[in-house]
Amino acid sequence: MYPLTITDFIAHLHPALVHLPIGILLIALILQLLAGREKFHSLRAAIPIVLLAGVLSAVFSCITGFLLFRSSDYDKTLVSWHMWMALALTFMAFALCARSFSGRAFDRTGKWLGAGLLVLLTITGHLGGSLTHGEDYLSGALHSSEEAAPAVIPPIANVQEAVVYDSIVKPVLAVGCYSCHGPNKQKGGLRLDNPAAIAKGGKDGIVLIAGKADSSELIKRMLLPESDDHHMPPKGHRQLSRGQMELLSWWIDQGGDYTKKVKDLPQPEKVRPALAGLQKGSSGEVVNMEAVIPEEAVDPGDEKAIAGLRGAGVVVMPVAQNSNYLSVNFSGVPGAALVGLLQPLRKQVIQLDMSGTGVGDSSMEVVRQCAALRYVNLSNTGVTDRGVVMLGALQELRVLNLVGTQVTGEGLLSMRPAGHLHAVYLYHTRVEGKYWEKLKVLFKGAVLDSGGYLLPKLVTDTAVVRPKVK
Amino acid sequence: MTQKELHNQRLLKEAQQTVARMYTRRHFLQDCAMGFGALALGSFLQSCGMGSSGAAGGPVFDPAHPLAPRMPMFPARAKRVIYLHMAGAPSQLELFDYKPALQQLDGQNCPQSLLEGKRFAFIRGVPKMLGPQAHFQQRGQSGAWISEHMPHLATIADELCFLKAMTTDQFNHAPAQLLVQTGSPRLGRPSMGSWVTYGLGTENEDLPGFVVLTSGGKFPDAGKSIWGSGFLPSVYQGVQCRSEGDPVLFIEDPQGMDRDIRKASIDAINKVNEEEHTAYGDPEILSRISQYEMAYKMQVSVPETMNINDEPPYIHEMYGTQPGKACFANNVLLARRLVEKGVRFVQLFDWGWDSHGTDANLAIDVGFINKCRQVDRSVTALILDLKQRGLLEDTLVIWGGEFGRTPMMENRDGKQNPFKGRDHHVDAFTIWMAGGGIKKGFSYGETDEIGYYPISGKTTPFDLQATILNQLGFDHEKFTYQFQGRPFRLTDVYGKVIEDIIV
């Protein structure tokens, strides 16, 4: 932090002080309006003194405002409008004040002055607000649905053909930086909305070293912990996503060129997911390919069925807040009689744990209808080959746990495994070694775990090291 | 008026006054305000269409069913956690962080640049550098460096994910352990397991959601606070089970009292408590009722779960258990049994890793090796056993200490220790994770040539906690509990999910 001089301190009082003339002058105008009536005639005496207070506070506001204007980096045009309007306002208030002392506040000119003052107050106040909160602060609330939308980079149809700066870097900078380092404000003297300005850097020097993202202030600031005073974008502002930062670093590392296309630059492994994500117009967030729940939403499950299962001691839980997909865990409750209740929930259940419930093949008639199932645990149940073959109907299945069942290699071979399947647990089953090769071909892409791991006996398991006698 | 009548009158008056005092102005205002507020809020919420779903936002404490299962914020990758905390802090330089350059410096004076502005627990003056006291080899497809001290673990290197640039800011055991387990070096915060059971409840209502097992002959330095519930309702604190004798103390029926009488007395107590609750409406009373009921159920379920004797012999051999004794291997097997039964969070503390070199048991070339051998087989067995049962899919295992150990040999108070040892080191240590949606055969973070400072991928206990919560389906920044007028979180104001290690 640079040392704050006394002038800076006074200048920083401006945002607080400005509220005084606004309030006091408004009161004076209300009094003036009211005192025009017979009933409120007695208010007249108060007007001159209120106006005087308003004028004095306006003068102080002007002084502090001018000091602030000298020391900060606000948008020049906006600031000068604000300043001239404020000066005009002060003079007008002064004129009205002078008139009121000689009792002429209620003639025609006095009324015009009052009306003008009100207009100027409004304009000046609004301009001031725009300077501190941004020009779209007020109007933003009116079309908020647009504003509140997540900051996304517009989708790029053909990422490889896109110009890196125009299609990727610019939108990212627009999302994270323009509000303070753009056309309206140049905090720290830095502007990031055109190549020349980026190259020029800010008050403290250049921010981008082509080819060296790690040494570039632009990236360094983003990587600081969010709690750090120097972190950018500042705390409380919209943060850039990981993917977005990766894209920026990549662009700088590859020379920070303004004309090259994506295909012209080398694309290391690290940046590929973020680049691929751009196709869909994502926020640059690295999308987890193995997402746990389906992308499309589903209607809420049948409440009666849920209540029925819960009543019997089965844990039925949405997999997440705001999701209707369900995880059903029988937690050992005998399942054969209850399995029918899954039928009304067949679109919602994506995780099913029936381990140790004693269900058999007939229950699989219902399970096979639960087309959304991704995770099925049938360990230590009475399921055999007949049941497993039925599970081939589950096209979304990822994990299948058959530990401790009577399933055989023949049974698995006659199953048509889902394409997404990535793990089948077969510990303590009757799958014999001779089927292994064939199964591996059939279940390609999935890990088949036969378990039965053994650890060799090692001397170190029992041997104890003793200190050498010196 | 007789003396006795006078006395009775006085008693009656006192009773009336007490009742009056209990119903204070504050109660009155509170009741009124709550009543009006509830009316207003009710109609407001209804207009927002919230009335029916009820469970919006974070978890809500339900005193009648404090451990009822609850949904995570977003889809979880892990449903359970086993945290293996090696209390005392194992040396990363003899296990996972291979530094050949340190060998070259062995026996030389530590350069001043490494000591300036540093504070150590015991090192004073200028210590000597100490090269790695183990032979290293790259293991598995991933090529992770694992030393000879963990020969079994070395065979499953491809299942593990190493965080090799962990750092902390606490160089004493108790605060450092508290920091890892509760997110604060000072007492009073809920432990990770408490947060998790508070957020997710438990899917097995006969067992506690958070179980703690200790071994190594001593409690961890931070005491029971590392599994305490802090300001969370006390039902979320870890239940410490012993691996020898009665697993939970004072849960057996006393002699001459059978289970039916026990049941009848608990029912009677609960009835009194229920009446009390109707009178005062204090939610802690409901909490107490549910705890009594749980204790009654635990009388059967806990001894059953904690009895490892019904495991087949080959499992005992795999884990290297010593039935009947209190040992780490037994605890590890128990941990698997517990998570299999639906326990949410199992925390194991094993004491004895504080290798200062002050005696043979704490020597890096004697006691430390024995400690490694005590855990190597069982921990490896745990990973493989979870894997073959399909449990590693959604069980997160973490192994590590509270800080690391220095590349310098400890010289306690400026004098040479009788054995080779290393002092506490806050700037770099290694922990590993497995399962629960964490990358396999992966290593994140690097330290410099002598393992003194991180050079990339630096992580903190807060990052670890954020990552664990993330895997369980919680945004660590939004998962809060209102206390003393502000929301608290496990990670305080720090922590970033280590996204690089997530599948």
C-alpha cells in the first residue's frame, strides 16, 4: 500500500460528504414547495438557513470531489460531466440561497431555480453513482435476467479455426477484467480491452510477458489466494474459472499473439479439456466426463413408493439437493417384498444398493426396468446367472457389484454389458479362471475385479529392528 | 401457624417464584416474536413455493433424528471416509519423498540460509544434514517412489495418489493435529468426522456415524478434541471404540440386569424426558432421547461389528491381525467392517511416529522402521480388500501425519541426539489418498532437491479438507453451521479443492 497523504484522506471523504448537499437541498426544496401554501407559511423562516447549510456542504463536496478526481482513475468524460453539473448545482443553490435571504425565494425566478436545482441534483447524483458502482448498476436491475446469467464464453462452432484472442481471450477478459480495466474505468492505469492497451500495461509496469505466463503479472495476480489483497479479480467480484485461467495462461505461454488461430498453436494436454469445453459454450470449467448423474432432469419420484420404502427401513435419498434422481440403499433390509416399490421409481433411481438383502433373480425383473441405474450393488444376494443376464438391459450401468453371489462365467458371457460399464466386482463368485480371457474381451473398457488378493509373507512383517549395540 | 406450616408455605412460595423466574420477559418476547415471525415466514415461504419440499439450503439439525441420512449438496464421489492418522508425523524423507541430493549433503552443516527466520521445535544452533535413511525404488506403472520400509504398500503404488507438497503452519503435535482434523489449531472446532455426520447423517441407524479407533499405546497429543463435535450438537462427536475388551465402555448390561430391564428403564427415562420436552421444548432433550435409544441398539450391534473373530483366517492373515490384542492391524480390519456396515467416517490414530532420535523407539533407523512394518501390511490389505469388495469406488482413504520431518538431523538443545532423528517440519510433507473418486497412480506437488520447501503443487490441510468434503458432495464454502452469530465452516476462510487429483 502506498502511504495515504492528508489530501488523499480528504479526497476519500467525498463519497460520504456528497450525501449531505443532496439531503439538505432536497429538504430545502420540499420546504419551499410547502411554504408556498398558506397553511405552512410558518416554514418560510427555516428555508434560508437550510439552504445555506446545503450550499456550504455542496462547496465542501466540490472541493473533496476535485481532490478525488485528481488522484483516481475514473472514466474522464463521466467525471467531467459530474464535475460541471456539481458546480452548476452549487451556483444555483447559492443563487437561491441569496434570494431566500432577501425573501425572494417564492417569486417566479425562485421557483424556476428550485426546479432547476432538483434536476441538477438528480443528474449529478446519478453520474456520481455511475462512477462508483458502474454505469449499468441502476439499469442492470431492470434487465437483471440477462445480467445474472452465468458468465459464459459464447460457444465456438469450430474451436480449431477460431482466432485465439478474439474468440477466447477477449471474452474471458471481458468477463473477469473489463469492469475495472476497460473503457469505463482504468484502475491502476490498466486497460485490457485492446491489444495496444494490454501491451502498455498499468501504473506499475507491464502485465504480460509473451511466452511466460508464470512471470506475467496478469496471471500471477489471478493465481494468488483469493484472500490476498493483490488477487484479481478482487474478492467479492466474479472469479475466473480454472479453465478460463488455463486458457489465458496457455495463450500467453504460446506468445500472446493477437491474430493466430487455435490450430496454429501447440496444444499441450493440460489445456485440451478447456479447449474442448469451448465448443459447447461452457464457462471454461473442466467438465467431469464421468459425471455421477445424468444431464437431463427428471420428474420427482412417486411419493407413495418412496414413503413405502422408507417406512420399511430403506434409505431413499436424492443424490443431491435440487435433483430428483435417487439413491436407494436397502441397508440389509430383506428386499424381495419391497422391490416392487422400485417400479414406480424406475426413472429416478440411479444408485441401488441391495447388498445382503437376500433378493434373488425374480427381483431383477424389477431392477432391469430401472433404466437410469448407474450403480448397482448386489453383493451377497441370491442373484445368479439368470438375474445377471437381465441386467444387460441397463444401458447406463457404470458399476456392478456381484461380490459373494453364485454368478458364473457362463452367465456373464451371456450378458450384454452396457457400453459405459467401467467396473464389475466378482470377488467370491463362481467365475472360473478359464473364462477370464473371454470375459475381458466381452467387457472391454471395464475393469473386472476377481479379488482374492493375497499378500506374500515377508520377513519384515514380523521382524523387529533393534538398535545396534555401540 | 406451626413451624412446619410456615416452612411448607415458604417452599411453595419459592417454587412459584422459580417458575415465574423461568418464564422471563425474554421468554415472553421470544415466544411472541417467534409466533408472529413464524406466521409471517410461513405465508412468505408458501408464496415462494417452498412449503412442501422443506429441505432447501444446507442441512438442518433435526433434534429428534440427528443422524437420519441426508443428501449432499451435489452428487458425491465418496460415501465414506477412512482417515488413517499417523500421530507424531512419519518422515516423508524415508518413505515417499526421495531426495538423492540430500544424501550428498549427509553430515554437512546445514546452510544458514535454511535456518534464518525459522523456528523449530527442538533444533537449536546449526544442525547437520541427514541423508535419506532408506533405499528407494520407483514402483508400478506410475513410477511412484516408495522406500523399502513399506514393501507391501509398494506393490499397490498404482492405487494411490500422493500429495507431496503438503504444508502446515503448526510445528507442535497437538495444534497441528487439531488443524488437520478440525480446521483450527486451537480447541473448540468440530472435527471433520463431526461435520460429515452432521451433513450426511448415517445410513445404518444401529451404529454411530463417526467411529474412532486408536493404537500405538498412547492417545494422540491433541486428545479427544480431534474427534470432538465442537459447537455442533454433541451427537456428532466421534465414538471411540476400543479394539480390546469392551469396544464401548459401560455399554454392557450390568450384572444381574438383563436386557429387558435395561429396555424398560430406558423407556421410562425417555418417557420422563418426553414430558420434559412437552413442557420446555428444548431440542437437546429430543437429542438425548435419541442417544439413549441408539445406545440401546448399539449394545447389540457394536459388539457384533467389533468382533473380528468371525472373519475368515485368510483375511486375518492378509491384514496381519493379532486377535485379542490392541493393535493397528486389528483397527484397520475393524475400519473395513465399519464402513461395510455403513459407518460414514472412521478415524484411526496410531501413535509412535515422532522420530526425533531421542531413544531407540523414536530413531529414524530403528523405531521408525518398526512403525512402518506395523502398518505396511494392514494398510495395503485394507486398500486391496476395499477394492475387491467394490468399496473403494466410494470410500475415500487418507493416510498421513500432521506435519513432516526436517532434512536436518535433530540436535536437541544444540547437542547430538543418541540416535538418528529428524525434527518437526512444517514446510513439506507427504500424505496419500486412495479411492473415492481420487486419481490412481498419481502424484501432485513437488519439493526442492532436499525436500525442504515445496516448489509446485503446494497444498494445505484446508485444501485437503475442502477436497474431502468435495468428494462427499459438499461445497466447503457453503457447508456452514451458525454459531455465535456467524456461520462457521470446517475450512474457516481458507482452502481450495485440489482439482488436479480428482478423477
